[in-house]
Amino acid sequence: MKYVLFLFVGLFLVSCGTPVTLTDSIRKEFGLDNEQAMAKVQFKTSATIILERSKESGNQGTTSDGTLIQNSSKEQDRIIIPIGTDCVFESFDGENIVVRFEPGVGHTISFGQRAGQSSGKYYLLADWTKKEGGEIEYANSTYYATTSSGTAYIQVIKKKLQKTKRKDRVVKGMKV
């Protein structure tokens, strides 16, 4: 019974993978330089990504009795991609990696390396010159990523599998 428990615990520990940052060195180590190889890899997000957009409208006028009326409405749309969300490879866009989080036209986000950084991480790509946040095209609409979303990069699960075959034999010895 003790051996069965030991075997179960050993298999459980071996089956767990560790999330690691996707870098150029990981891509080279595992030969992830073409679309076929990348399509077989499961990607995850390192941080929560929040995409927002809002639309405001309004009008002004008067009623028949001379009362001034101001009507305004605001519609907000948020897409939240929690930390550790699974995504799949869609395509390469130059040196950038485009991943998909859900089915549908345009439901992709690009990740790429930042200029001047030697970490090799693939960070969320957006136009960060806008005051609303990082501008991103998602689902054929313009969204703005929150500033905290800018720290998100993609990860992969890496497992170390080691197979060892051992044969033991206990020698009893000899007597005269």
C-alpha cells in the first residue's frame, strides 16, 4: 500500500507543468519558428487584460411649455480576459505573435517584444499614445486597454518529463 501511495504522489508531481514566459530562447529551444509548430502550443496570459470602449450621445431641446431638456446617455462595453486565460496561436504579424481568445472575426490580440528590452518577453501590443489607454482593434471595434493591461505577456506551460528505468537485484551472498 505504501508503494502505491508513493507511485501516485510521484505521478502527480511529474504531471504538473510550470508556466514560463514565452521568449526567443524558449522558441529556439523547442523549434517554434513556424506556424505549424506554434499552432500546437497552448498559450496563457500572465496578467488580466481589460479592454474598454464607451459611447456617449445626447441632445438638447425645449418642450412645448418652454422647459429646457438635456438628454444624455453613455454606453460602456468591457472585455475582461482574466490572468491565466488560455489562448491559441492565430498567426505571425512580422515579428509579433497574434493569438485568439475566442472564435469570431477579429477576436485576436497581438503580442510582441518591446524595443529596448532584453527580456525577450512578448507583451500586449497597443498604441499607448492615446489618453484613454492603449488602443487595440478587437472584434472589428476600437477598444482601449487599461494601463495595468500593458504588463501582460504570454506564457506557455513547460513540463519536464524524465523517464528512468532501473533494475535492482539484491545478492544474498554465499556460505561455505
